Amino acid sequence: MSLVGRLEDLALPDIFQIISLSRKTGTLVVRSRRGTGMVVFKDGQVIQAASDSIRDSLGNILVSQGMLDEAALSKALALQKREPEKPLGMVLMDMGAVASQTLQSVIRKQIEEIVYDLLDWEEGFFNFELGEIVPKDTIEIDTQEFLLKSGISAEYLLMEGTRILDERRKDNRKPAAACPAPVSPAPSAPTGAPKVPSPPVSHEPAKEEFRDRIEKEAPRKELTALKSMFDELRFPTATAEVTLLILRYASEVVNRAVLFMVKKDEARGLGQFGIELKGKSADQVVRNIKLPLNQPSLFLSVIESRRSYLGALESNPSHTYLVNELGGAMPETVMAIPLVVDGRVALVVYGDNLPGRRPIRGLDTLEIFMNQAGMALEKALLEKKLAELQKEQR
């Protein structure tokens, strides 16, 4: 399954955040007028990156920084020709030409430089392919050279990349230095006259302006993401695609979420993001969760009322079972939103903000998206039925 879109609708920082929060593994390919870029994620961590706009090879970087001499590089390249599947870095380590720690540091720095450059791309197209796959696009360097098995936090790359880009843009906006105009000396105060103190400089307007800007940008970002998701909902090709879109948008609202499929007598786990369990596969645990609908629970309430829930979890066996399955920590506030298809609740998305404790905001936009997702599924099912009828009549 793939996620495809335009950078104008969903910016790279937002894409990074979704992949990081959902701990996904896959390859992100970005195309623009500036070239083609690629970032490989494993469990939400960045392990590999390449770009046409930054083409330095690992060998050239090591030589230019004085960490390797040209004779050793030539020997390593000759050895690599005999084993083309073996990355150059591994060949250099086997030779004893470069220490493992040095190599990892250089690779990490190169990945950071590539990602920071990509984060500045504001136009073009992106394609995220789930799973450990070989990317179809050709990047004009050996991408295996820059594979970092330990990975780099996508959140760290986002924060640091945003800081660097902001500094670059500020530097570009600085006006050229001008010669100061001559200043006439101020008239001397009469002897014995009291000195008038300068008025204090107030920083309150700047604080208020910053606070107003943040408050305005937050809903604008939500609406931009909502618009992008609506565009992808226009032509759903499968139920799985819609459910993935629901989890993607839920990641804008909560730290973690679980999508439940509603059966006749139970709600069964279907997918998740943000769930972390020691020594267990979160996806497998979630798929094994089954909540009976003949016992009191927020799921039963949401399904019967077809209305969203936002509040605390009441003490009952169903909720205790759910909390234990998801790691044992009790959230202060949870949400549950139904997705209605053909007059019945087909899915319920549950979410909370563990391990943090921040309030859940943006529930209204997620409700709007769920409503549209239900309509998109109805349309897809109707088109499928019409296609089947036309096939029978032939």
C-alpha cells in the first residue's frame, strides 16, 4: 500500500511526523524540480537517505575530511568490485582503514544534511511505500553507503531541521548594513535639572503577536491536513486505504490510536499507531483484542448512540482489559469516534495521549473526516455492487 500526494497539500514535516508517530517502516520518495530524494524509515526511525541534489559519495567525504587517504580508498573500491553487494563502509572497516564509530558519525551527518535539504522542498510530489522494499526510483549515488542501522529519530531531525531552515531564512532576510546617519548631539540639560529616565522597553506586544500567530497557525494546519485527506478520499480504491487514512488523520489529534472493526457481537482490533509494548508486536496485540458488545463499555455506548465520546474511562471489566492490553497505563482522557456506513457503525477509532497528559484537541475536525470517510466507503461499496450487477447482465 502507498500514500501519494502533493507537497503543497501535505508538507514534508507533517509526513515525517505521521510516519514517526505511527512507527511505520517504508520508503519515502520525493520528486520536485530540485531533483529526487529518498528517505527510508524503520519503525519510525530514519535509517537511510539519498538525494540527487547532494551527490557526494561516502569515499569522497572521508577523503575530503582527512579521515581516509586516496590510496586506501582506491584499494577499497577495487575490493568492492569483487563483492558488489557489500557496502563500501563495510569494506573499509574490514580493511581497518576507518573505525566503525567514525564511519557511523559520517553517515549520520550526511543523512542529516540530506534530510534538512529535503525539508526545504515545498513543491512536488511524494510517495510513501509501506514495508521493507527496494525503491523504484534511481538516485545517482550508491544509497547503501549511507545506511545507518541504529537509525535517527525523525522527531529530532524535524526539530533540528526546522531550526536550521529558520536561521537560514532569517539570514537571507537581513538587510544590508547601511552607513549610520550623523546624529546631532542632544542639548545639554541645565545644571541641576533632574534627569528624565528613558521609558522602559515593553516586550508584551511581541509576546502577544507571537501567541496570536501560534493560535492562528494551529487551526490553519488542521484545515490544510483535512483538505489534503479529503482529496485522497475522493477516489478510494479499497477499504484498507480508507482505514489507513483514518489512522493518518488521527495522528494529528492524539499520540496513539486503535481502529476497531465492529462485528455483530464484538469490536475487534484492526490497526494502530503509537502503541509501544516491550517485547511484543503492537500490531499483533491489537489484532487480537476483542471487546464483547454485550457488556458495558464506551464502545457499546458509541455504537448505540452513533455519537463520539470524549472523557475518562469508567471502571468496568471491558475497560480494564483494554488498558492492560495497551500497556497497563490508565489515560486521563480518551476519545472514541464511530464511522457509519449504510446506517450502521462499521468502525470505531479509539485514541488517547499517553504517555503524555496533554488535552485532546482537534476532535471536531476528526469527526468531520470520519463522516466523509463513511460516505466515501458507501460510494465505493455502491460502485462495487453496480459493477457486479453489470457483470451478471453480460
